[in-house]
Amino acid sequence: MVRLTRIYTKGGDKGETSLGSGARVAKHDPRVAAYGTVDEANAAIGLARLHIGDAQADTDAILGRVQNDLFDLGADLCRPETPETDKPSEPPPLRVTAGQVARLEGEIDRLNADLAPLTSFVLPGGTPAAAYLHLARTVARRAEREMTLLAQSEAVNPEAIRYINRLSDLLFVLGRALNDGGAQDVLWEPGQNI
């Protein structure tokens, strides 16, 4: 269990931070950027949840699980996968699992089954909750880009990359669901203003 007794430590005053392994890195390190962007996606989901009514309790529960998963993802990313950090004498690092990815896939399939087929791309908007989910989706996509860039030079849990990829799909489907099953989706009209 995490226990925070002090909020500021002054440890980052010189532009460095500690990873979960204890290693010190620059605050602009690609790994820090990746889990920082995951945190941004989590905050955007929190904004969306403020606009979800009682009638959408299932959606709110899904997003609550996702927010917790995003902390798991951040913990996964902040603890590099190296033999030095995975010591038998310590508890194993928290890693995103295939089960978490499969749960997202099941939720996407279930929710998408009730939506009308799309005839165009969807512009971010509609209801406030849907608009915030579109924002969260774009931040999740940025996190995915940062994670895959990191994976070119360092080990990254493949399930973590799968999770963030599925998450953006789930947020898209949830946004459509919150737009009255897609009835309030704002559709792209190619060349409308030419």
C-alpha cells in the first residue's frame, strides 16, 4: 500500500525525478513523459465522469475501473523492466496484464453492438461527457505514441502498449454511447467549408 506523508520532497528541484526502481532521471526523460501523459489521460477521464448522470452508472463504473488501471499503467511504466530492478528479494513490479486488455475488448464489443454504424468520422463534441471522453482519447493516443517511442530504446511491457491502444478505442465507443447512442454525434462533412 502506498503511504504519502509529505507531498513535497524537494528531490525534483534540480530537474530530476526518481523512477520506481529508485534510478534518478531527467523530468523530460521519455519514460517520465510516457507515464505523465497517462496521468493526463486519467485527469481528462475524471472530467468526463463529472458529466455522467445517474442513468449512466455502468459507464461511470467502467471509467472508474479504467482510472485505477491507468495508475497500474503508470506504475508499470515507472519501473523499467530490467534484471537489476526485478530482484527476487523484492515484491514483483506491478505490470498491466492481458486480462486487463481483454476486459477492455469485451466492453468495447458490448457497447459497440448497440451503436448505429458510422457513416463518417466523428468530430469531438455532442454532450459534455462525450466531448471530454474525446479529449481523453486524444491524450491516450499521445501516451501510446510516447510509449511506442520509448519501446524503441527500452523495454516496455507489451500488454501496457496493448492496453493504451484499446483504451482509446473504448473511450471513442463510450463517447458515442454518451451521445445518445450516436444520435448526437457530430459528423465530419468533408469539404464543407471549401
